[in-house]
Amino acid sequence: MKLLRYGPPGLEKPGLLDATGTIRDLSGHVPDLAGSVLSPRGLARLAAIDPASLPAVAGKPRLGPPVSGMKQLLCIGLNYADHAAEAGMPIPQEPILFLKANGALCGPDDDVIIPRDSRKTDWEVELCIIIGTQARCVSEAEALDHVAGYAVGNDVSEREWQLERGGTWDKGKGCDTFGPVGPWLVTKDEVPDPQNLSMFLDVDGKRMQAGSTATMIFGVTQIVSYVSRFITLHPGDIIFTGTPPGVGMGQKPEPVFLKPGQTMRLGIQGLGEQTQRTVAAG
């Protein structure tokens, strides 16, 4: 299934995308895509519904993040071997774990705000893991039992604030709109091998990133197991899993960063695409 949330920010309704590409309203069956709805039993109930029996949604409504009620947005850094080489950094011996402020979360096609005084805002197409049931100290063999599905994410980052201002990475990662996720959650039964998905990101029509989850250093099961040792994962939590090469700070001969008025388009095989326009902070 492809599950989504549509409508104005803060007023989104649950829906699904049927085989014809039509959005169908799920609000008569569930209040939102959150909590137990994301569990195996909850997803099975949704899968049993005939999409044709659901009201069709007219037009092209705004899409919000595909789940709600998350407690955490978590990220794994330097998780692609080719990206680590691009950044001139050694291959991590353990996953580099950091947090992204929940306030960064936004819809897949919402504007991305370039923060005031930012000079190095950058892009990162990423596979996102969406948690379906609570996970605490789970093994790699058990990890997928706790995954509801996957989505496209853009881990927008302000590199000066992340790397040059001291302390942790968080202040370069958690700005408003720095976490577009969607357009939908694709349930894990439709993604038999999350470690073999092609991915891309364009800026103003120019291909900047072209990679594959095959070059991830730590795969999905390793990530879920590892994170759950330190932080209990809850339904709706989202884990950004790292990015392939081609980010702005790695461009040669000089780094390239985002400015207001540009357009990012990004996608992952089988998971859909996002499009964001960059705007100046008010």
C-alpha cells in the first residue's frame, strides 16, 4: 500500500493512493496514520479495504508527511561509502546517530525555507524508515518486524552550522522545513529489498545525486537494531538513513549551495518523488 496524508498543515486527513494514482480518503476508517494503525494488524485492516469503496479525493491536494504522532526524527550520518569518500571522511565503525528537530518535518512538496544568515544550505536525498511498533533493544533478525514501511526524505542541512560552529550536528539539521518526507509511506511488503533502490536529486533540472541504497554501510536491519539499543523507537518515528554522493558541499571544483528561488526534485525507486522550492526566511 501507499499511505499518505493530505490537506492543509495541521489539518491533514489519512488517505491511500490506489492503483490508478487516485487519492482515496481513509478518514471513515481511521482518524490518522499514527500509533496502532501502523502496526502489522492495523496495516492488515487497511489492506483489506477495497480502495474502490473509498471516496475519491478531487484535484491535487497538498500532501503532508505520511505519518503523524512521531516522537523522534532520527538520522544516520555518513552512511554511504561513496559519500564518505566524497566528504574525505573515514568509514564509520558504528552508525553515526543524531537527532533532527521534530519541527523540521514537513510535506514532500512544501517550500524549503533558507534560514536567515544561512550561507551553506545543502540537499540530501535519503531513504526513510518509518517505525510501526515500539522497538527497544531488538535484534537485527527482529528489526523488520517493527518497520511499517519506507518513504523518500530530504535531509536538508546548513553545513556551516553543522560543521563549523562547534558542538553537535543538530543545529545545522533541525531548522524549520529541513525534513520533507513523503509523498507516501510505502508498506514494506512492496519493498522486498530496501538495499537495492536507485535514488536521485536534481537542482533546477541538473542531476546532482545519482546513487543506490546498495552502497549503504549499515543497512536497514542494522540501523533499526542499533538505534533501538539507545533510543526506544515508537510508531511513526522516522529514521533518515544517509545520502549518496553529490551533495552541494562535495561539488568540484567549488562547493555549491542552495539559494532562494531554486527547485529540488528527488526520488527513490518505487517510493515516489518530491519537489520543493527554496524560499527566503521572512
